[in-house]
Amino acid sequence: MSLFLEVVSVSEAVETVRRIAPLPGCEEVPLEDALHRVLARDVRADIDIPGFDRSTVDGYAVAAAETTGASEAIPAMLQCQGRVGMGTADAGVVSRGTCLYVPTGGALPGGADAVVMIEHTEQIGDDVLIHRPVAPGENVVFRGEDFGAGRVILERGRVLSPREIGVAAAVGADRVGVAKMPKIGIVSTGNELVPVVETPGPGEVRDANSYLAGAFVTERGCHPVYFGIVRDERAVLKRAIASALDRCDAVLVSGGSSKDDRDNTAAVIAELGKVLIHGIALAPGKPTIIGTARGKPVIGLPGHPASAFVVLVAVVDHLLAAMRQTAVSWRTIPARLTQNIPSARGREDYVRVSLSGGEATPVFGKSGLLNTLVQSEGLVRVPASSEGFEVGEEVEVILW
Amino acid sequence: MSLFLEVVSVSEAVETVRRIAPLPGCEEVPLEDALHRVLARDVRADIDIPGFDRSTVDGYAVAAAETTGASEAIPAMLQCQGRVGMGTADAGVVSRGTCLYVPTGGALPGGADAVVMIEHTEQIGDDVLIHRPVAPGENVVFRGEDFGAGRVILERGRVLSPREIGVAAAVGADRVGVAKMPKIGIVSTGNELVPVVETPGPGEVRDANSYLAGAFVTERGCHPVYFGIVRDERAVLKRAIASALDRCDAVLVSGGSSKDDRDNTAAVIAELGKVLIHGIALAPGKPTIIGTARGKPVIGLPGHPASAFVVLVAVVDHLLAAMRQTAVSWRTIPARLTQNIPSARGREDYVRVSLSGGEATPVFGKSGLLNTLVQSEGLVRVPASSEGFEVGEEVEVILW
């Protein structure tokens, strides 16, 4: 067994996880439970939206031609015949020399083709003085102008934000077809690990990775299924991973991924299936394992949470997005570097940075420190083709 | 009753909602359920993290002084006395002329003060050739270097991302004190409204706002409580708002907020409590109402979803953040305008924009159109002091 990992590029690792991502299928859910889910079927307008010509202001429905030339000095005068009720089928008719009051959202009466805002009018008894002319169509949304019946309003693959939920409601989609939430098994291995509720003894640390990975996959719209801490013994680890494969669509195993003869994760994945990648040109995160077993992805994450998190962002995010049949949605912002970031060509580096007033300051520090995770606002990715960035350069910061 | 609203500035509206925001108190939740919750109590390290001097690499634990001058040509030679097991209390001792193998995360043995990476060594039988010198402390994290016992690790007010969840786990916070999730009552009023499952008749539209507002408050970490569609009749609306006040920490009423004698929301709030603001210098969103009743905020949103959403972003977001005892977390990115955005001084405009390659294109269109909600990626805020932005100007886009 070689001491050195045969590393592949981050892009090859990403391609691999996308290729092996299983699709958990789709399901129908009530719209009110669909926030942040991924549409598996297009949403179409069932009817014209709006279903009738509609006022966008409070004002008087008129035939626009009757307001031609109206001004403060010489207003047009129309007789108000009453008001259009909200939600009524019969909006009435505006005949020559008359108008009807219509509230915002009310239906345009027959004979009217525009609405004069109430701010530009004055009502004296039944007479309404119009101080400004309106053009035909002014302050009106016509039937079907927003969405025509049958048109695709939201395409499959779209993540449902509150805005999409609101629009889906408007077109009658009280239930929507969405990608099923992938179930992600989470296993931590390492003889040094103790549960979070325990106080670690000498040589022991708490299992932070189960929580970190669980929260990460939850944030990405997946269900974490926790399999706890497993001793770093081949038979025990194999049972745990097999059990996670039974119940989940993919499995994340943290710890046991270093190139060390006592590290068992790769060996167990090879027994259950196939190791595709062991080692990525990524810092931190080099000893990552990517494999499959029973047609499901099994990813070995580094044991240290700070390294594991970079692998979650750089690689696992792509797996989860592919399983959800959508794209990763990193939010990035440009910032100017306050210090050089040196890097080795051929390796993709992810450097934690803190942000302040458009400037990004690298948070260097020993790779084994957790505090960098909460003292930074994002990651700067240094591509493998680059030897780093110089102070003053503008870089993209992946917000996390 | 005046036809015109007495408008206040957006900043006054924001100040007002912050002032009237009730604090729903705090509760303790299991860490695995705390994602995106707001810390109500500081999280401290219960013990030194790490609890022992720890290797950050796979390699050989040494006394650094014994590697002085080591090189490829003239390596230092040390006798390997065995290996440090993971999680064991007794890491052994490195005596003069010897070393111990230690895996990543393993405890540093007594007598050692550094670790040589395995890549820089060669083992021949029991002898280890060291090809590079190490400095004291190299590849080691010392006890308490990450977090000292008793130190505040995460301050109250912080929103728990996956990284914070992981770090909280490492310091033993299996339960955390978080702000209670505010319960937000959602009432839609308007005689034109029909439930989403129904097909609107002439003059009718579906109640999109309940879904839009419900998803919005959910995304901001609050519980929506739906009170359905209420006819625009004073007694009925009053009963609905009173019932929402009984069960919730704040109430959002959409519709019935225009300055129209048939619009009842302001009148009902005045009967139940007090109207503080009716009208904001905001477009769209001018006819917004801000009031209190029984010590709880009651906000009247415009009836049209596209306008209501701008009010949710510009005003209600601040109310929800204040109730959660945290700050609003708008994500903004800079972009260059492809067109002029004209605006009236004295009014804060929120213009929807689509984004592409660092450029923002205003999505103009009639205010009554829903499609702008899903055909834009964010909002450009034009402050009240500005008459707009010119093509080519760099603006901040609020991503939504």
C-alpha cells in the first residue's frame, strides 16, 4: 500500500459525484410545505391571470378618450355612476360622460379602457373632475397579461422561494410535484470520538462532524439520518455503512479517510462496492474518498471538522444538488484581498476569509483549528491553475 | 377622511416596527434541531479544545531539536518505538533518539514537541529517516489553542449555520438556548379572494398572499399561522384579527390597506389598538399600515402580491429580525445598471432587476403583474434622497 494518495482534480471529483448521484424520484406535496423544495414538474397557469381586466389603482374607470386635454385648469367632468364592488361578477358599464369608482384590483367596467388615479381627481357630489388625461390601458392589467392560460410559469429544477410559492398559489397549484428529499446517512468513525454529551478524556474529542454534516445536508434540502459513532474496526464500520446504505440514498462517513494502514473506510467501501477516488488535489480535504456501494454514493470525509467542511462545500454540495436535480446555489461576492494568498499550482485551495467593507482578509491558522470556521465569513477558492492571489486583487468569496 | 395618506419614510417605518417588536422569549432545544435558530445565550467552551496536544498530520512525533539540519542528503535517523493509538489516554514517551508514529488527531507523546509529516520520512525496519527538519510546535495544535475553557465561542444573537452547529458540538453544547420562533398570524382580506384550490370566477382572484407571506416568514425562522380569507366586512375582519392576536406574536393582514372608505383594516386596528403609520414613502407598497393591538404588532400589507412582497422585504423583515433578536441578513451584490432607473426624491423605490454577468437590468412593468416576482433575481433600492440611478452606475442588488 503506497504512502501517497493518487490525487485527482476537484473538477474530476465533482464530475464523479454528479455521475454517481442517484435520483430519489419525485412526490407531490401541499404548496405550503414546498418552501425550498425543487420542482420536479413544471407549474403552468390553469387559467388566464388575471382572469379579467383589472385596475391597479384606486380611481375612476373611464373611456380614456373622454379625458383628452384634461388639466388642473380645465378638468374633464364625468358623472360618477357608483362604484365597482370587489369580487363581483358584474362590474357595470361606463357610458358616455360617466365613470365608475373602482378600487385597486377591481374589475374594469364595460366601456372603460383606463383608470384615473383618485389623486388626480376631485369628486363634487356625483360629479368627478379629472385633472389629468389617461392613455388607453393606463393603470389597467388586461386579462391574461400576467400569465396566459397553459403557459409554463415555473420550470422544473427551480428551487421554490417564497416568491415562487406565491406565484404558484396564484395559478392554482395547491399541490406541486417536487424532487423527494434525499436521505443522507451520516456515520462518524474514530476510536478517539465521544458523543457530544460526554466530556472527552485524554486523547479523546467530541464527534462534531455528525452535527456539522447533518446541519449541512439539512440546509441543502436533504434529510440527515444519524448512525452515530463507530469504532475504527473494519467489521463494525462495515456493518454501520451497510445499515446506512439500507436506509439512505447516500452515505457520508467522516474520519478514517487518511492514507494510513489503520484507516478502514476505503477498505470497507471496497468490500461493499468500489472506491472510485481516494485523494483530491484540494487543501484542506486531500484524503477524501469517493466510492459507490449498492448503486449509492459513499463519501469518506476527513476527520477534522474544518477540513470536512471544505469537502462538504467543494464536493458534497454538488452531489446533493445533483440528487435534488438542481444546481448548487453558492452565493459569492467580490472582495479585494488585504493579504497575499500563496498556493501550489496543481492543487485547489480553499482559504477561509473574513469580510469587512468589501475587503477579504485570509484567516490563516493551523489546519486543525475549529475556530476558523466561526471566525470567517466565506471561502476563497484558488484554482489548481493558479499560484495564488496577490494583495489588492479582486477575488470571488463563496459565502457560507 | 382625507383621500391622501400621510406617508412616513421607510426608515421611520423600520424604526417603528423595531420599537414595537415583542420578544417571544427563549427556549432550550437539542443542537440537532437548532439550525438557523438565533442564540439567546452565549455558548462557552466547557473544557480546553483540544483537551491535549494533538497532531494535525499523519507522521512521526519527535523532539524538534533532533531534526535540526536534516535533509534529503543527510537525513536524521530516529528509532520508531511504535505508534500512538487514537483515543488512548497513554500516548507514550519519546526519549532521546526515538520517535513514535502518530496519526492525524492523535495525542502528542511526552517528550515530543513536533510532528514530521510521513511524506518527509522513510521507514526502514524500526529506523525512520527524517528528510526535513521541523520547528517546535510544527504540525501540532496545543491544548486549549483552539478554544480555552470558559471562553465565549458563539455570542448570543448569532444565527446558527452548520459551521456554528459543528463548533457548538465540539464544545459540548448538546442543547442550546435560542430565541423562541415567533408565531406570525396571517390574514387575507378582500371580497375578491378565493382559496387557491378554487377556480376564480369573474372579478375574483386566488389568495396568493397567504402563501407568499407564510413562506416568507418561514424562511425568516418564524412560524406562520394561517387564518384564511376574511370578507372585507368590519365585524368579520375584527374577529379574525382578534383571534390571530390571541394565538400569535404578531399579525400580518394583507388587503384592505388602501386609502379607500371601504378598506377596513386600519379602522379595525384602530378599534383593537392603535394605528401608528398608514402610508410609507415606498413604491410599491405605499398603503402599508403599521399598528399595535394588545401589545402586538399588526401590519397591513398591500393586497397585490408583488407590492406585498416589497413591503415584506423592506419593512416586515426588520420586524421579524427584531422579534428574533438578531439583524436582518440581506445578501447584496454589486452590479452595473444596463438602464436608467428614474425615481422621485422623497420616496424610496424598490425596483426589481434581473442579473446576468455582473449587470442588473430593471424589470419594469405594471405594478399589478406577478410575473416580475419570478422573472427577477433581486431588488435595487433607490433611497428617498436620490432621483434615481443612471445606466452604467454600480448599485447594490438585494438578492431575494
